[in-house]
Amino acid sequence: MLPTGKPAFAAPATYGPVRAGETLWQIAGRAYPRAHLERDQVMLALIQANPSAFSVPRNINAILRVGAVLQLPP
């Protein structure tokens, strides 16, 4: 622990595994419920951070793979 009371390292934040029927729009809202960001911005950040989670990497129209565990960018 650091003197601030926080752990010396933080585990990477993740979401998942993605369930059948979940959409990137829904996940973006659930993963960042209090963020002062547009949901579209969050969706693009998730796509960039998780190219292998989509049928076509880095494509907003690609299908999100069921079972994928998404890395959540800060």
C-alpha cells in the first residue's frame, strides 16, 4: 500500500464476458455510468482497446464476440 491508502498497483479494469444479445451501446453505458463522456466516445475507445473482441477489428459496425472480456480504458 502507498501512504495514500491505495494499493501500489491496480488491476486492469475489465468488463465481461460479453453475453449473447449485449450491444456495445449497452456495455458503454454500463461500464462508464457516471462518466462525463458521450457514449459514442466510450464506444470508440472500447473498440480501439479491444480489436480482437470484434468480428472485424476496429470497425464500429462489426459484431461483438460473445464471451469476450473487454479491457476498459481509463
